[in-house]
Amino acid sequence: MKIGEAQQIYREQAAAYRTQKSVVSKQLQELHSQIEASGDGDGRYASEAAVLELTLDALGEKETEYQDYLDKLSEQYCAYWNATVAEQQKDAMEEYVQDMGKIMQVARRIMAGAIVPASDEKKLMEFSQEMYQTAKNIGAMVQRQKKEKYDSLWGDEEKKEYDDPQEVAENAEAQGKAPRLTDVEETIASVARQ
């Protein structure tokens, strides 16, 4: 089962148990009020109160089990999310380092008086106007008889497509053993059978 699907299913299940716990808790409070009002000394409401308390405990245990599993799913979700983001950041950093090397190479070529493509000069200018001006000034002073001409260092750049971290995390397979899904009514009935 995928993490996103499992989270949805178990969130709904835990919510159903919380709702039912609230209903049973109110029933138990009403019963305690009836016991106090009637001065029940012979215990005619005692078995009904015991069943409600056992039911409340059983519902609480199941809700806790589902919530614990949801916590584990959240950890897995975060791990997949973080791994995807880290990969994207690594690629961005590698690209940045390569671009910095190219910018320095363009500046060095301009300072040597070489002719570089206008697109490369523009990249240098966009990176640092000050560095561009310095390179141009030094290049003008160095003017050689024979200028070297270079092709663009960037060439045809292709944009890298990245996976959506949320999609990766939601569609990853959930690890570990999932608790058995039990309807609220079934849990209540199991207490009544005891």
C-alpha cells in the first residue's frame, strides 16, 4: 500500500474511533449521572457501566494503535520527501559550481583579450557587473594582435525535470506491518461478547 493511501485510510479510521469514543464517553457520563440520581445502591447499572468502560478502553487501544502507525507513516513520508529534496539540492549545487567555473573561465578569457560569445559576456555581466567591467578593462589593456575566439561554454542548456517530493512520498510503498483495520462496531461488539 502506498504511504499516501495508507495515511488517508488510517486517519479516517482513527477519526472514526475518536468520534465513537466521544459517544461512549457521553453515554458513560449520563449513566454515572443516573446512578447518582437514583442512589443505585444495589448496582443495577454496574454491569452497563462496566461494559461502557471496557468499550471505551477497547476503542482507546485501537485508536492508539492506528495513531502509532500513522506516526510511523509520517516518518517514512518525511524520509522520502527529504531524500527527494536533497537530490534536487545536490543537482542545483553541482550546476552552480559548474556555472561558477564557466564564469571564471569567461572572465579569464576576456582579460586575456580574447573574443568570447555575447551570451557568455552577458552571463558574466549578470553574475557580477563589477567583475565584468574589470575583465573588460584588463582585456582592453592586454589587446593582442591575434585574438582568440571561443565558442560558448554553456552551449545548449537543457532544463532538468525534478520529481515532486510530495508525490514521491505519497506514492512510496509503506514499510512495516500495518495494523488490521477493524470497524468501530466490531470493536464495540467484541467488548459486548466478553
